[in-house]
Amino acid sequence: MTDAIVNSTDDKVKHFVLDTNVLLHNPDALFVFEDNHVVIPFPVIEELDKMKRRDDDIGRSARHVIRHLDRLRLVGSLTDGVCWSEAPIGSVPKRAIGPNGSSGSIRIDVKHHDRPDLLRAEMPDNEIIAVALDLKRDGHRAVFVSQDISARIKSDALGIVTEDFANQKVDADRLYDGWIELEADGELIDDLYEDKLLACERLEEMLTVTAPDGSTYLRELAPNQFVVFHDTVDESHTGLARRAGDTNHIVPVTGPRKPVSGILARNLQQTMALDLLLDDQVKFLTLLGPAGTGKTLIALAAGMAKVMMEERYEKLLAARPIMPMGRDIGYLPGDKDEKLTAWMQPIFDNLTYLLSTRGAPHQSADSHSTEQRIDKLIADGTLVLEPLTYIRGRSIPHQFMIVDEAQNLTPHEVKTIASRVGEGTKLILTGDIGQIDNPYLDQSSNGLAYAVEKMRGLAIVGHVTLVRSERSELASVAAERL
């Protein structure tokens, strides 16, 4: 079996040489190449060995990969190659199975490879690329897979077929917005608000698009997607509706008539976001947009209203990943709560704004300052602020849960968070994919963008992309020009 694995020259079978960063991004990447061969250069094992001692997500991913390889080692020689379907590795994605029902193989390359002058420098990237180069020279269909752009450029320059790891990537330029704009006649808009309901069939003509080749197709209207109507005759005559869950109807959206925790929506997208935030049938919500669009503020405002006024949820839980922008300042003094204050300061800023003396109905006279109000909410257990470091293994029922800066999470981390949600909990992810501080993620591979695309189409899921900055005139101009 092993000789066949290593020496296979089937034109349809590829040899995927994986870079370390691919496995750190997704430890299960070993099993997503169907019935092709996965080759792991020995320098990758050495890099994983160094990373495994870290106590962050990179360290966890490294240990996860090493455990996978240890299970495979029990089946056969990893030097010769092992079919992963024969190892007790647990559940794997169905897409990992080949078209004939067979699995691929995994082997560790321990050979010494002669490197061309261009790769003479002693560095892991050059040694890893040399493995793919030798496979190519031997007549195999070698593919080098890496998330390192520089490594991909070097590999491609040597004539090696080179790919990014796209298994958990989305098209950031065509990301789902959560709303569409349609030209409609005034009668349809009037019917929407008079009947409080409109069948989706009446939108088919407006949703029909003609492609450049003359063919036509029907645009999808996903559950909880918004529709902005513009009267074809009267520009001032507009309408806003949302497809109600997985029903075949749209309902008008007017937005809350009273302030929510003292604030009102300032633009169309904030109206959409508040509509979903206040809908208890929507259990999972993603809010995406540049800085200053109000993602975190309106999420906290809705959470405070739901927890403190309506008492629909027991607690308001706000969490952020521990990921600094730029160079880290090092260890912080104090106990856990004092350390947490620095990381959660953006949450405190928004809470201070919401709890300031602005006439919000939940404010009480016995609180003399905003800080005292926040401290009281935390002491009562109504408000919980914590980093995502401690979320693994927890179960979170009956809470309004907000995860801020979710663009710094990997798809696996978002899955871990969502799987912690208990009965009666609403989960909101907010972030800006244009401001990613995690060095291993980009606009297409981060967990927030991945969740937007993979969760769309479900009746309990909603999404809104906010586009207009409302923080201040300066913030709006800076976001646009800088």
C-alpha cells in the first residue's frame, strides 16, 4: 500500500505540499484534499514542535495537528504514507472523501533535497519549497499550498503550481450585504405598508437579472434579508422591508419608534441592524462595517434594552479577543479584572455613552456617576465583560452575547464560540474586516467573513453591512480618505 502511495503517477492525483501556516490556520486541513496525497515536509514538523508550547490559539492548533499525526502514526509509517481514513481521527468533512469513496494519504517527507541557488539560504520556507520542487522534477503533479504570500511568489517563480489555502476562504469583494435595492412602482410600496405583508412572488420581475450573454436568472432573497424600495417615479417615495424568516413574505420595517437605551438609528443600515437586534426570533446576527458605523454601540444598546427593560435575557455578555493593534505593550499589572479593563476599554467607552445622563429610562438617581452605574451592573451580574480566552468548555444560556472585533477570530474560533451558545441565548458578532490585527488572517480568511457567508440562508440568522460612519465628522472623513 505504501509504495503505491508514494510512487503514484496517476495524472488525476495531486501531491499537495502544505506550509506550516496552513495547518496553524486550520488543523483539520490535513483531511480536505479528497483522495489526493498530502505531503508534510519535515521542517513543518519542527516548526509545529516550536509552536506547540504557546498558550494561545496558535499553540492549540499546533498541538491539534501533532495529535492528528500521532493517530496516523499508529496505523502505519508516516514516512511511506498513511491513508487517513484508516486512522481513528474522529469526524472529518464529507468533502474530504474522494469521488470513489476513498480517502487521500498523508506522509512526512524526510528526504534531503538538493536546492537550486535561489533557495540556498537556510530557512524553513526554502526547505519546504524544495520538497515541492523535487516532486515536480520527478513528474508528479505537485501543488505548494501556503498562506504566506512571499513563499507563494518564490514557489511560483520556480515553476511550481502554487495555491492559497481557500478551503475556509470567502470572496471578500462580493460578501453578502444583508440588503438589496430595488426599483418599484409606488403602488407596490403602498401595498406593503397598507397590508403589512407582501408575497415574494410580486418581486420576481424586479429580482430577475439579465446576464451579459442574454441569459436570465432570479436573484436570491435570503431569510431576514432587507429590501430597499425606490419609487420609479417619485424619488422621495421609498420603502424598507425584510423577508420574515424562511417564509415567502416580506414585512415592512419602520424601526423602533422610541429610543433604544437612549439612542435612535441615524441611517438606513442602523435601522436594519436594530430591527434584527430586537427580534428574538433571530438567534445569530453578524454586523460588519468600518470604524464609526455604530456596530458595537447599537448592539450594546439593544442588549441593555432586552436585558434591563424587557428582561428577555438574564445577562448581557460582552467579549473581545485578546489581540493588540501593532506592538504589544507587554504584561499588564493587577488582577484579572484590572488587566481586563485595558482590553475592554472600547466596550466601556460605549457603555459610558449609553449610561451617561441622556434620559435613558433605565437610569436611576442613586447612581452618581457613569462609572458607578457600570460597576453596579457588573456587581449585580447583569453585565458580564470578559475575554474570549475563557470561553472554551462553557455553556452560555439565556444571555444576550456580543463578541466585538470578531474579524480577529479564525473560522474555528467562531465555531467554538457559536457552539457554546445555550438555550435562549442570542449571539451577535461585530467587526471590520478592513482592520485585522491577527497576522494569520486576512479579509477572506477571518472568522467573521466566513460566518457571514456560511450562515446566510437560515431563518434564525441575520446580517447587515453598515456603510456610513456616524461617530463624528472627522472620523467619517478619515475613514473615507486615509
